Amino acid sequence: MLVRSSHGRGRATVTHAVVVIFLEFFAWGLLTTPMLTVLHETFPQHTFLMNGLVQGVKGFLSFLSAPLIGALSDIWGRKSFLLMTVFFTCAPIPFMRISPWWYFALISVSGVFSVTFSVIFAYVADITEEQERSTAYGLVSATFAASLVTSPAIGAYLSAQYGDSLVVLIATVIAVTDIAFVFFVVPESLPDKMRLTTWGFPLSWEQADPFASLRRVGKDTTVLLICVTVFLSYLPEAGQYSSFFLYLRQVIEFSPAAIAAFIAMVGILSIIAQTLFLGVLMRTIGNKNTVLLGLGFQIFQLAWYGFGSEPWMMWAAGTVAAMSSITFPAVSALVSHSASPDQQGVAQGMITGIRGLCNGLGPALYGFIFYLFNVELIDLQPVAGRPSPSTKALIPGPPFLFGACAVVLALLVAVFIPTSRRLPDAKTGSANKSSNGSAAHAQGGGPLTTPTSDAEDIEPLLQDSSM
């Protein structure tokens, strides 16, 4: 199934993806506890709101850059853009101790290159057969969860024993190791005949235009339904990622150890869901029904978060959250099955662009809703007997209830997604690419069900741009 790449060492495999994903998110997971401290110290007033704005700027920049990065990776190969996304995503880490203001500034602007999802799933499509792709996507997502199972607990322990500086140093070393691994070990996944060998290839504004994917949405019913589903389901997820640990610490009064244990539990269950259940579900009930099932779990999870006011409720909802993690791998598989081999980067970039837009709107929206309901990070160390501002509220977590309503709409939209439908040509410059010698493989966008053997090669990296 795999072919030997002319770049890197040997063949690009899922193993390369697993290592890169694990190292990057292990480094960021170590910083979970120090991040809460630095965030509160830097923005003592309106912490939720400022956190939402920082993550919002990052997400909006990801939305602007995702189509361009995806199109360029189709032309020049995946490895160089994988290296770029890993480097710029990890660049803010050492600045957590050097200068918190620079740290948050770099997090914001790093969104320009924090679009690894599009590169990753394009890698998966490069090397996998159609029937194997959903399982591979589940493995990539499970690796992301696995990297966060132990790292927050380790980071919290090291921070308590030796201080935040050591944790930041270790995270920096791991990030540098990850960058070196990509540079020296990870092979190129895109076959030579599918990518341009010169950097002089002209790129049109249509390919780089971040709003082009949005304009394409209205031209095809299937694309429209998929993108609306992704937008409505990922908007609350992006907001949740940006503020949930703060919410557990402030409103539910979780200790740092409890937060680390919560992340570990959800991570382990997510691994099980995405490695065991996802493949079985895709084979038995199909791609579309798997998406619908994941959205159903997400609605239940968000509603529970919204109405839950006790720690045990958060733990129970966390188990449901693990099952909802199957949604995006299933959506990505649906998109990749429908795009031709030479358009995987653009197709995944289109979905990543929508997710990037959510990463901009979601955190800002959640931060604003928390602000409206006067939920603030008053004290990192809960005081005995101090009532939480939201404890007596009928709805302790208003943003999560809003998110549940959005996912209900996503579920209703997803019901109308066709079960088998090939996406239209998403690459506006495909004619130019043909004239430069790569049309031999594109063949006008032949079905993905019969890829040639030398189109197979992978080396993904799962990047959650909310990090």
C-alpha cells in the first residue's frame, strides 16, 4: 500500500504521525497548570473574557491561513508545512517564563500557522486506502487524546514540587525534540509526480483567498451541509476548549490534581472511543450515522456541563464527552472519501478553515457569555466556605447550554447530508497544476476508492488550534 518516498528516511507511516502528535501535545499538556496561573496573573480582571479574545485572534488567523496552507501543501508537499506548523505552534512555549505578554501575543499570531489539521488529514489521505482512512483518522485523534492523558498530571506535580520554570523548560525541550524529529526523520508523504518540484509555481488569489471556501459552500449542497454541520458543532467545542479548565477551577472548584485526573480520564476514554468504537461504528452503521451519533453525545455532554453544579456531574459528563470525540474524525473521513487524491489538502483546508473560524468565534463568544453572567476567575485557591458566584444559579454554565442548542441545529443539518456524494473540484488552480505535469495523477479528479499505490504515504500531526 505504501511507496518509498524520495524525501526523508524510508516510507511515511502512521508511526511518524503518532510520534509528532504525541510530542507536541505532551509538551502543551505539561503547561495546563502553569497556564492557569500565568493567565490569571497577566489578566487579573475579566480573565475569561481576555482568554477568549486571545484564543479568538488565534482562531481567526487560522481561518484566514488554512486554505493557503492546504493548497500549498498539495503543490510543494506536506513535510515542509508540517515542520512550519509544529515550529510556530510550539514557539510561544518558552515565553511563558520569559515574558507572559510576549507569550500571549505569540499565541495569538501563531494562529497563522496553527492549521495542522488540514496538513495532517491530507497526509492520512496520501497513504491510506479509502476503507482504512476512517480508522487512521481515529488513530490520529486518539493519539492527541493519549498525549494529554498523563502530561497535565505530570505538569501539575512538577509545578508543585519544583516550580513552573522547570515545567516550561521540560516542555520547551520536548517541543524542540518534536521539531527535530520532523526535520530529520519524518519523510515526505506526497509522491513526486503529485507535487511540483519547483518553488516558482504561480498561485492564484483564488487558492489563497480564505473566503473562497465560504463562497464554494453555497455552490454545492453537500459541501454546504458538511460545512454548516462542522461550524455549528465545533463552535461550542472551540469555546469549551478555551475555557473549560478555568471553569472547573473557578466555578466547580476542582483542585489542580482533580483537573489533571479529569483530563486523564477523558483522554483514556477518548482513545478507546476513537480506536475501538470508531472503526466498528464506521463499518456497521456507516460514516454519516457515526457523525450523527457523535453529535448526539455532544448535545448530552454540553447540556450536562451547562446544568451541572457538582463535581460528580462533571465527571459523569466527561465520559460522554469522550464518545463525542468521534465526530470530527468521521467528518474528516467523509470529506476525504469525496475528494480526489490531488485535492486532499484543499478539501481538508476548507474544513479546517471553518474550524479556524470557530476557533476565533467560539472562545470570544464563551468569554463574552461568561462576562455577561458575571463569572470571573476570582481566586485560584478556593476559600473554604466561599460560595461560588454561579453555585446558586439555575444554569451554572450558560455558554455550555448555548453550545448544546447549536449542536442540536448541527444534528438537524447533518441528517440531510447525502451518504455517498463526491465533492466538486475544490482546487481552482487544478488546470494550472495539470499544465505543470501533475495531471497524470489527478485525472480530472478520479474516484478516491481506487488510488494508485504510489499515492500512499502519510505522516500526520494532529494540531488542535485551540491549544
